[in-house]
Amino acid sequence: MTTARNLLDRLNLRSPIIQAPMAGVSTPELAAAVSNAGGLGSLGLGASGADGARQMLRQTRALTDHAINANVFCHRPARADVTRQARWLDRLTPEFARFDATPPAKLAETYTSFLADDAMLDMLTEERPAVVSFHFGLPDATRIAALKQRGILLLASATSLAEARACAAAGIDAIVAQGWEAGGHRGCFDENAPDAQLGTFALTRLLVQALELPVIAAGGIMDGAGIRAALDLGAVAAQLGTAFIACDETSANAAYRHALASEAAQNTVMTRAISGRPARCLSNRFTAWSAEVPDAEVPDYPITYDAGKALNAAATAAGEPGYGAQWAGQGAPLARPMPASRLMEVLKQELAAG
């Protein structure tokens, strides 16, 4: 059993701060800066193939000797429904027409789930990052055993006690308690099951009381006061994502950064219309369009994302940035633009101030 203190010691963390993986936003430079500052930097590899993921890991290793977290997606492979996909493209056609564009003729499953990605497993067992974390569920026992045999510490997101118990039973070393406030994709194992929408602090305390595994609080935490509150509830560390988006080292584009600093940050929206899975986004043109769209009409993740990316590309080419996947949590108005190393120092100072 991995104890809370052993978790931090094993990773040689000087601060109980984990940078959320944030596929598409995190970079080797960001992860390295966080790890060099005493936290745990993370790479979101769910949208990368094995070769691209290997390159990101090696680029990060060139910048830091400290532990790095490699995150992969464990979603159920998409079930293609030709009729539903055709209807989805028909629904999107007027939005494409705003920009003198047409939807793609067909949609593809853009990301391969780790559940079926043998090349990614081979790469991870060869490269041996200190940590591998899972989102959207868990891989099978064979994959978990292969990673553990290489001395890799395993984390997994859970949005409920039932999911956390499944993680514990599978041999996961620590649980990331992802609250409803969190930005980006909700880590629920089954996106179509009832969701209690537990907040970060309620979920964290529930898991701390019910499980012996270390718990990492995630969702809406933006500063040292939030980190301290999570630790006071029994979490061993806090995972922050939105707090790092405005840092110099992320790949967030100018439109994303502008939106994060605007009134849009006051009203984040949970939607599945962008990607096919529930995800919290800054309020924008896409979330406004999706407000009346029934979940049952949205194709599976990540097939829906193929359409969303195409629409965003058409809109962006026409000078409209409001169709991007501008993921952010409910703490978005508290984001502070600065280099990641500086933000880490500020967070540590705020945490120490108590």
C-alpha cells in the first residue's frame, strides 16, 4: 500500500503541487518547469501517438531530471453510428455555412484509447516515466502489471467513490479526485451513467475517509489557499490545471489566453458537443450553440471531436476564435499569466503563508 508520505517521497516532490496533464495545452517546457520547481509536471499524451509521445517525454527529460507524469486516455473505443454521425453533420452544417465552409464528408476516431494501444504501452514500458496516469477509466490488469513491473507509479482519475474503489481494486497507487469544478474532460468511466456531480472538496473528503490510498484533489484549485484547503481535508497533494494555462510555456493560443482573461471566464460550461464527452469549457460561441443539443444526439468520443476540430478550423480561418476547445475550470477568473517557475514560487509562498 502506498502511503501519502511515501508517495511524495518516492517522487521526490518538495511541494504537494501537480500540474494537470492538459493534452493539447501542456508542453515539455511546462512540465519541466513545474518539476524543476519541486512539483510534479505532467504531459497529456492522450492525443498523441506512441512516437509523438516518446518525443515529448524525451524533450522533457532533456529539461529536467525530476519525476514526470505521463497521462493517457482509457476511454471505451468509439462505437461508430453512421446514422447518428450523419445527423450530427447535418446539425452542424449551418454553423459551417457561417464561414463559407462545409462539414467533413465523414468523421473519424481521432484518438486511439490506451485500452487498445499496444504501441503506447510498449513505449511507456521502454521510456519508464516516473508516473503514468489514467483518465476516463482503467486499462486491463495485464497493462497495469506491465507498467508496475517497470517501477512506474500509477495514478487514476475518479469522479465518485465507486470509481475510486475500482481504482484501488485494480492496484492504482493514488487517486486523483476530480471534482465537478474541474476544467477539461470529466474523467468519469461511463459518460452516459448518472453523475452525482460531486464537488472537489466533498469528493476529496469522501475518498480520504473511505480509502487507504493517497488522494490528490483536482478541480477549481487556483492558489495556495486552495491547496491548503485540500491538504486540510486529507489530500496528499493538489492537481492544478487551469491555473497553469496562462503560463508562458503552454501551447494555448492567443485567442484562448484572451478568452481566459475575459468575462467568458466567469461562466464556464460543461458540454459534450465539442468532443463527445462532458468537458468544462470557457463560455464561447460553440458552448452557446450546444446549449440546446440533447446529449443523446452527440456521437461518441472522439468521433465528435473530429467535427469540432473541423468547425474550429473553419471559424478560425474566418477570424472567429469562439469555436475552440477552450477548456477551463470554475476557478478560471483567478488565472495569473506568468512563467510557470514564477507561478510555482507564488503558489508555494501562498501555501506557506497558511
